[in-house]
Amino acid sequence: MNPGQTLAEAVSAATAVLRDAGVPSPRVDAELLADHLLNVGLGRLRALMLGDAPAPEGYAELVAERAGRVPLQHITGVAHFRYLELAVGPGVFVPRPETESVVQLVIDHVRGMAAPRIVDLGTGSGAIAGSIAHEVPGAEVHAVEFSPMAHAWAARNLEPLGVHLVLGDLRTALPELNGTFDVVISNPPYIPAEAIPNEPEVALHDPPEALYGGGTDGMELPTAAARSAARLLRPGGYFVMEHAEVQAGWISALLGRQGSWRGISTHLDLNGKERATSAVLAGPGRTE
């Protein structure tokens, strides 16, 4: 990228730089970085690229950051999730597209239900809780987050949506509301201790407390989320938890051992991977 380049030339050069750096979607990221500076929308950006519009000032610096595998969302400060535009940055897990299908399970389950009470355990940026609050009018949505830094991002995202956010541990949070929720949803940390993610964006920039589930198998926090769900739900309440595809059998077995769940089901994401497991609380939960 050289001074005096047109927008089209700069985006083309940026695409090559990002491709050489191993960025998974170099062309899209190059365009999104340009639009972050120009703020015209991708449609207008692509129209401008047909002419001789100049490259925006500071573009090369942003491209260099992305080539260093800084997450795109940390550079732009924005993550898109379902219908929301979320503020994100260092200290909070960047929400993933595959989680959108987990949210859909809850939205489908509560359709037609009057004023459902729903809690998101380990909300991170607030993507799950915020989407449910936005898409389920009349729902009473609560969210729990342990990390003070992530909680600060969640507060920024969830306050306009009326979500009840608390700083707390998903293991023990909201004891005053035991047995009152219609739905518990959780995307807890679940990566095993030895399984360092391959992507530099994840390994170097997502907070470790949002990745590693505890224990050698990564199952400590998923187990805790299931126990809390059994405590928080009313009988007949619905629990859904996201997990790694290789953990589907473990999660189903865990819920079966707890003895208080029925209708245990595994759900595929849009890539056909076993992404979530759901169950219905049959009665008072017991822990192992």
C-alpha cells in the first residue's frame, strides 16, 4: 500500500497482505477495515471502489494490526451478532457466529410463552442475553458474568436492552431466584487445559478465563453450569448449553447422571457440528 493509492488499489493490496498473514477472510476483512474508517456501508464502499476514490487515511496501519492477527473486532470495536451490534475489546470474548444457532433454540422454545424468565450464565459481551431480550418482547432476561472486565463490556451492551446484569460466579449466582426461571442458557468456557487454540486471534487475544473450562478435560465449568441450571429452573424449565463438538457425549452423560433431566437432546450448528445440548428439568436437581 502506497500513498496516493485509490481505494480499490488499497483494498486489493490489503487483501494480499492479510492473505499472506494467514487471515481466514482477507478480502472481507480488508473491506471491513476500510469501511470502519469511511463509515459508508459495504454496498457504498464497493461502489466507491469502481471509481478513483482515494484510500482513507490510516488504512495501512489498521491493515498492519490485522495482519498481526489482532481480532478484527478489537480493531473496529464492534462485533455483529444476530441483530445486534456489540461493543467489544480487550478483556471480553468475541462472540462467534455458531452461538447464534444456540440462541435460536431458546427463542423457538419460548415462542408464545407469556413473560418468560430467562438467565444467561457467563454472558461475556452480553451477546446471548442481549439477543434474547431484543428478540423476545416481554421476556425478563438476567445475565451473570464473573470477569469485571467482561462485565463492563456487557453492561455497556445490555443496559439499553433492559437486561438484569450481575457480577457473579455462575456456580453460585442468583440464589434468591432459585426455582423461578423458565430457561437457563449458558456458553461456559469449555476448552481443556492442554488444548491451546490454533488461531492467534483466540490464543493471544480472547481472555483465558473465557476459554478454559477448568480441569484437564475442560468440564469443570460446564458441570457447574448444569448444576446451577438445575438449581435455578422451575420444574419443566429448559436448559441449553453450548459446548465443543467433541463434548456432546460427555454433556449428555453428565445430565443423565445428575438424574433430574429428561428429553436430553444434542443440536447441530449450521456447519453440522454438535454445538449444544438441551434438556428439561423433571424435578428438584441433585448434584454429584
